[in-house]
Amino acid sequence: MGSRQKTIAIVINTSWNIYNFRLGLLKFLQSKGYRIVAIAPHDEYSQQLEDLGFEYRNVKINNKGTNPVEDMKLIWAFYRLYKDVRPDVLLHYTIKPNIYGSIAAWLAGVPAISNVSGLGTVFLDHSFSSRAARLLYSIAMRFPQKVFFQNKEDRTHFVKLKLVSEHRTGLLPGSGVDTFRFSPVDKKGGSTTLSFLFIARLVKDKGLHEYVDAARILKKKYPTVRFDILGPFYPGNPTAIAPDEMALWEREGAVHYLGTSSDVSSLISQADCIVLPSYREGLSRVLLEAASMARPIVTTDVPGCRDVVEDGVNGFLCKARDVGSLALQMEAMITLDQEQRTKMGQRGREKVVAKFDEAIVIDIYQRAISHILSSRV
């Protein structure tokens, strides 16, 4: 009688996240004979995961809630799912699966791998909820067999705060980029209008206010330059931008809001430069995709951004939370000629292919999963 097929379960706070950021990893693991189970709240991408041959299980996660009773129920929901699915290895992503999923995995006796993709608001302020989240991390991160980080600073921070033992940590070059899907495409239509594009969730921590203020400054001097914004509103987040505020900016004429898109690559291809003045990232997916498509970048000199951009080589770095610094570097991009911007973009593409290709991330995961499975034989 043959051995039971090994099961890998992936747990994230949205099915959209699984489909858009982890599909390459899941398809690879599926091709190696693993049974794949996706566990996430139901959305329009849940059925698409099933259509690709993955099993799907619904779990309700309130991504913005901090109710302790609700969170205890989430641990129980994860525990019941894990006992039912019987995974051999769990892959956890995003805050609540990393914390409550890890606790449930320990209770269920299932080995787990956590991925801390960024420190976010939890580590950018000192509110009660942020302190509580750090305490929960210090409890939950005792349980996974491996905890991956996407930059050295985040890993050092966790170890220094004694949230995780260093020997169980590892580094990943982000979630990896499909460099074939995100390949260079020439700007269509022969437009000579220079355009900047900000891509992110519409929250303060992404540097959106700084981008709008820099656009106001530059628009006076360069009236034909476009300053576009792409991304979803994020109601419930304490630093979220309201739709009426965006409407006010648009009426003022400084920026154009493009809404959201399921085809981000086509919008990157229409921009001359991607801008992300974020206060901190794990490893910015947007910047990796932009660099993979050979677009020069203006971003902040902070963890998760400077890992992608080398100042003066494939873009420019500015100071975080500094409108003047951002405007200066965006103007530097404006004053370059097209050939110089193209060369910058090409160097970014070369860097992504060499260091951040999805295949590199998949190989690291494959080795971590194989090590866990072999140690349990």
C-alpha cells in the first residue's frame, strides 16, 4: 500500500492574496505531488483557486478587529480546520494567521512555517493595540519550525525584541516575482507626457500624503507632468485615506486617481517612473514588479525599499516622511532624458532577475518543507 499523499496548507487573510502573490509557489508544490489546501476568507478569488485544482476552505478573519473573544474563536476555527485537513506542513502569512494560526498549529501538532512580510503599523506606533500585538507575536513565534523575514532589519528587530529565536529564522527575497509575466513593455501610443505612478493601499504609512504634496510642488514647475495614484481604499485602518479626501485632491488638479486594477502590469507599462514613499516595507512587491518591468523608481531609504533600489543606479532614494526630499528626487527623475531613464530601468530589471526571481523563493520554501518532512519520518 502506497504512502499517504503529503498535504501543504497555505493560510492567508484573503484568497486574493493567495491568488495574486503565492500562485507560483502553490503550482510548483502541486507539480511535485503535494495536495494543496488554501485556507482564507471567501472572496471572488476563492473559486479561481479551486478551478486550478487546489482545495479551498473558508475561514472568517476580521483583519482589522482586536476583540480578544473573537480572536480566541479564530484559534478554535483554525484548530478545527487543521484537524480536519490534516496538513503535513502549514504555511502562514499575514498577522492573524501568523499569530493565531501558529498557536492552533501547535495545539494540533502540525509543523508550521511563518512569513513575516513586513512590520506595518504594529511596529510603527506605540499604541495599546500595537503593544498587545507584539506580546502576541512573542508567544506565537515560539511554535513555528521556521520564521521567514523579507529583509535583514525586520529579522534583527524581532530577534532583538526576543520575539523569535534567531536559529529558527531565515531570509526570503520577498514573495518573488514572475519575471516572465512582469517583463519590460514599451509605453503605448507614443505619448511624450511624463508620468509618475504611486501604487499602494491608500494609507498614510505608504507615504501618500508626501506624494500628493510633492506633486503639488512639481506641478507648478512642470505643468504637463502627470501624477497618478493606483490602489484600494482601506477603511478601518487607523491611517486610511478617505474617498472624499482623494476627490478633493483630484479637483485641485495635482493628482489623478486611477482606482484599482486586476492588471497592474499594464498600468506600470504606461508609467515612466514608479513612486513609493513608504515609511517601511517587508520587501515591496510593487517595487519588485516595477523594476522587473524595467521602470525606474523613486522610493524611501527605508527597509524593504532600499533593498530593491540602489540610489542613482535603478532609481533614486529619498528621506522618509520628507516632502522636500521626495520632490527633489522626483525632479531629478524629470530632468533625466529618456535614454537615462531607460538605462536605469534596465539595471533594475537585471537586479530583479538575479536576486528576486520567484524561482529563488520557491527553492527556499522547497528546502524548508523537505527538511521539516524528513525530520518527522
